[in-house]
Amino acid sequence: MNVQTAIRPDQNELLGQAREEAYSTPLKDFHPGAPRLFQDDTLWPFFERLRKEEPVHYCTNAPIDPYWSVVKYNDIMGVNTNHGVFSSDAGLGGITIRDAPEGYDWPSFIAMDQPRHSAQRKTVSPMFTPTHLDELAVLIRQRSARVLDNLPRNETFNFVDRVSIELTTQMLATLFDFPFEERRKLTRWSDVTTALPKGMVVESPEQRRREMDECRAYFANLWNERVNAEPRNDLISMMAHSEATRHMDPDNLMGNIILLLVGGNDTTRNTMSGSVLALNEHPDQYRKLRDNPALIDSMVPEVIRWQTPLAHMRRTALVDTEIGDKKIKKGDRVVMWYVSGNRDEEAIENPNEFIIDRARPRTHLSFGFGIHRCVGMRLAELQLKIVWQEMLKRFEKIEVVGPPKRVYSSFVRGIESLPVRIPA
């Protein structure tokens, strides 16, 4: 069985059907944010057509409120950096294509406008300084070695669970100074936060509510401990002892906790899994990496572009404005499709090719731009770099032996499971 058949049985057929659907469906009937397109990995021809024919598109054919799609790299940059016109505020709908359900609309600094945004963001930014990252690198390497050394040989296992989740959750526990033996709670709460009703992550709205209430109560207890103790070098203590955040109301605290949870969990974990999948799907690039491990430095940002772990970010127009030749009205929701901008032929050379020695690998949108650029992006890159350094030391190859199971979501572009085997 060849590599492509093992990883993606019938995927070419699915993509062929998707291309036919994408080019036969009238643009007025497009719903590019349909989660099934992302779960099936058949989104590409829909965004390809939009980039060619209608790069600013208004969707009214969806089970959610109408929304604008912005799919070209430079247009996305324009929206992302114009925070005076396009708002992230949770009170206006926040940062995802779907408004947060009532009771889940917690404000976080990514879902705030200036000046509150920068004041709260600065509170946690010392966690990600070069000096502190150097300290974390030692810990990341130790933990990566331990996790990789315990992997079975000649036996199929789920890379997502054994490596991606385990390493990112260990790091989250460190960043929060969260009880290490209970660290998998962090993964679960992150998954529940972003789950859609049809995603099968929770069985009912009541179950979701119970689990998020548990998360809220747990972190409220940690907050009360830290606010009454000497300052420490963890994210909760940093917020508890900063003037900009120590007087946050419980909803604002919950919003920032969820932001740091999802940002630290979903993005790194899904790119880690995506890197193994991408290299198996492109065996020439895997050989190139094994022959020259120094290419990890350019491979990491290329994987982050290729995976685009958060497929979109949403804004709300504060005034009547224009993008391209389209008139956007005050109050309209505007969705920036990072996953499409990262495949824009006018901004990135050969964007549909996975090239680990790309000349300008950091030309991508996966971390956003402007004031909301991902605060933890250097840590994410560091984790990916170290785990690949350690994997190349140990394993000739990690073989993907079956198709990935993808998350039902048009926000988190995630991988739930990835069956792999390490030859003896």
C-alpha cells in the first residue's frame, strides 16, 4: 500500500466531488464556514474559487447569521490591522464566526479592543520573553525525551494522544502552575470550549455547562490562592498581581483562562500532529529533513502555515466601510479566513506545496497580525522545534498508517487521532 492510500483512502475521490460541488454551486449559495468541509478536508476548492472570483463574499445561506468572508492574504492583513474599524469585542460577537452562546460570552483580551486589550495582554507577555523561553526550552527537551522514549515500536498508537496532547498539556500545566497529576483536565476543558453541538465532544448542553462550571470553579480557587500569596512566575499569579487584571470580574478571568487554554493547547497540539501527517504525505520532504535536520528551523513555520491550526478569526464592523469593492455595513460580521490566505497564490509562491526549505517560511497568517498577533507564538515554535529535534535523534521515521480523524469545526483546524507506527 502506498503512503497516500494508507493516509487518505478515497480522499482524492472526496476532493474531486468537492471540486465539482464548489464550481457548480452558485456563489450566492456558498457557506465556506460549514464545519463538514473542514472535518472532511474538502474546503480547498471552495476557497480557491472564492479567491479567484469573489474574494470578499457575503454568505446568507447558512444556519447562522449572515457573514462576510475575506479570503485573500492582503485583504486579511488589512482587516487584522485596522482595529479602529473592525472590532474583536466579545460584546459585539467576539472572534469566531458564530456568536458565543449566552453564558459563554466571557471577555478575554483577544476579544477586547483598545485600550483594555493591550493592558491585559501585557500582563502575561513576560511569560514569553526570550530569557524565559530559554529556561522553558530545557524543560521542553527533558519532557520530549521522556515521552518519546516511552513510545512503543512496531505497534500502532495514536500520536495525538501519546505525544501531541501529552506534551502540550504538560506545558500548559507548567504555565498555569496547575496540579500536574490533573493536567488532562486542561485538554478536556479546551476541547469542550470550542466544541460544536454536532462535534460529539459533549452529549448535551447540560453536560457542557457542568464541565465549564467545573473549569470556572477550579480556576477561581487557584486565583484566590495566588492573589493572597507572593507573586510567582505563572500566568495566574501574573494576572492576580497586575493592576490591569487583578480586579477583573469573574467573567473576564474565565475569558482569559479560556483564551490561554485554547491558545496553548489547540494550536501547538494540532500543528504537532499536522507536522507528522504532512511529512508522511510528502515523503520527499521527510527525506530532505532526515538528510539535513537543520531544516527544522524553516520546517516549523512552514508546518504552521500548512496546518493553520485556527482556520479563521472574526471581527465586527464598527462603521460602514469597504473591503475591495464590497460595502460592509456597521454591525456586519467579517470573517478572516487564515486558512485561505495561507494558500493565496498572489502572496505566497507555490502555496499548495509543502516545502520545508521555503525561502520565506514566515510569510503566513496563522498567528494573526497587528495588536492581536498570538502572544505565545514563539513558545509554540519552540515546542515544535524541540520535539522534532528529539524525534529525528531517535527515529528513522514515524509512519502514518491510517487516515486522520479531524475535528468537526471551522474554527479549530484540528486532528483528533492519527494512527502511527515507529519501525523497530
